[in-house]
Amino acid sequence: MAFTRAEKRYNVRVLWLSLGYVVLLLGSIYYLKHYAAHDEIDWLVAILPALPLVGLFAALGRYFVEETDEYRRMLTIRQALVATGFTLSVGTIYGFLESAGLVGHVESFYIALLWFFGLGVGNCFNKLIDRGGEA
């Protein structure tokens, strides 16, 4: 199945934002390790890698608006809903385990990575549902 124009634009945005994330993450790690002065600049540098991730969420929202194929839009929305439910469920369960002292602390920036993994879970969910409909 060929990509729609909205999917092509979304993929270009994701590519550039992902590249920006890698560059800003590596740059901020290096800066904070070697030049941190514990001032306002450090705050800005620490936040910079999060901005492309926020952009990825916005790119998905923009894709929802731009996609004219209702079926593809529905699949992507369902995928995002599965990812959101997955992330909230894992985060909530882990939070209770952490509160009980049964597991160690995990940095909160991993929530975004968990959500992106959840998109893969949502994609598998879509494929299972589509396969079930063909039977």
C-alpha cells in the first residue's frame, strides 16, 4: 500500500525531529557533563532534547488533521490510543510498585519512550484486528 501525502509529510517530520532529538540529546549530555555551571543555561540545555519529542507528538496530531483517508486516520488514532492506554497502565502499575519499595526509581523521560513502544503495540493490535476481520 503506497503512502498518502499526509503520511509522507509525517514521515519527513518524524525523520527531522528524530535527528534533532539525537543531536540535542548528545549535545546536552556533553555540555552538562563538561561545562555545567548550575545556572539558567543548564536549565535550557537540559530541556532542549525534550523539544523534538514534543514536536513528534505535535507531528502526529498534525497527521490526524491532514490525513484524508478516513480508514488510515482511524488506524493511526487507534494505534495512538493503544499506546496511551499502554503507557498509562504501565506507568500506574510501576508507580504503585515503586511506592511500595519493590522496584527502583525510573527517570520520567522514559515515559515518552514507553509511549513510542506502545505505538508498536498499537500497530500489532491493528494487525490482529484486521486479520480477525478477514476470517
